[in-house]
Amino acid sequence: MIKDNIIKWIKDYALEHNKTSLVVGVSGGIDSAVVSTLCAETGLKTIPVVLSINSQDFLAFDQIRWLDVKYSNIDWKIIPIEKLFREFVDVAESLESDSELGFANSRSRLRMAMLYQIAQSNNGLVVGTGNKVEDFGVGFFTKYGDGGVDISPIADLYKSEVYELGAQLKVLNEIMKATPTDGLWDDGRTDEDQLGLTYNQLEEAMKWGTGSKHYDRYVELRISNLHKMKSIPVWKKV
């Protein structure tokens, strides 16, 4: 069973590297709900963290409360870092570095910096929540933000497979039905708003190739983000 295999894989990796806790950013979406639950299932200390920059997604709070009731190894944290982000924005704007996309990515990088601070204070691993479509299809993640993790337990699963896993883990129905969003934009734009396709359409394009009517858009997204999915280029001496 995929669920049991992933749980064992997470636990084995942590024990192999002498880590005693697992840190997961919880957003209120299906991916982080599934990953935080898988981590809890290992029996290792699991630290689900809500980095409430916008304080607008109550599903994240519902998820950590659900975990806390169901499992005895949960040490949840809610960290409002809006003030820190706004100070960052003020400094950037004073330097005339006011890219809207840059600020969205900086939100993600501030989150990841906090997750690593928590992980290193708890002998832990930062556990990624990216799925196959995001991480290896269209590169829909922030470089050195949510793309900066220690392990990626669902990165070989299509989005549809993540939902199947969510059903097995009995993830809250409200989260299963929620519209996917990365929560990085003040206007609340969804993943589909940014990508121009649904995850089902992207998954179809990945599986069917040119046989999918969505393939051209998929390739456009993939090419623009390939730099995130490749190793950092290194100049080498002759």
C-alpha cells in the first residue's frame, strides 16, 4: 500500500540520519494536509506549522487541530509573520525592488526560513509538500522557498493520487474540496489563475503528451520553469 510505504520511507530516512522530529508547513491545502498526516503516522515528533502571513485560511488551523486530537506526537505551532513580511516589503520598496512576483516568492522564502529555524531547534527534517505536477511537471514552486526541503514524500505522486491518499488518511472533507492556492498573493489568486490550467488538465498533458489539447500550455509552463528543476549550473575548469 502506497500510504504504508511512504510512512515507512519517511521514518527510515529520519532514523538513518539521526533526526527525531518532522517539520511541515501547513497551508490548509490537500498536499500539506496529506504530508502532515503521513508524518504523524510515523510516530515521530511531528511539528505542523501554520505560518499565517495573511491569517485568512482557517483550513490550516482546522488541520492542526484535527492532527492534535488524533495523534499524541503533535507539537503544532502558529507563527504570524505578517509583520516580518511587511518590514521586508518596506525595505525592498525603498530600494525600488518592488516586483509583485518577487514579493510572492519572498513570502515563500520567509516561510521556509522559519521552518528550518524550527527544524534545527528540534533536531528535525523539513518535509516538503510538493506533488509530481508541481515539482517535476511545471515547476510550480519557489526556488529556495517551498522548493527548499529535506525530503519530498509525495513528489512522485500526481495530484489525483494525492487526493486518493487523502481519502485513505481521512483528511477533512473541507480540505479535500478546497480550491488549490499557494496563499502567496494578497488578491487570493488560485493555482489555476496562475497556471491557466487545472491540475487534472496538467496531469492529462503530462500523461498523454501531444495527445492532450492542453499540452502546448503545459510545455510553455515547463520551459519557463525548467531552471528550477535542474541542478545549479557550475562552471568547471578544463
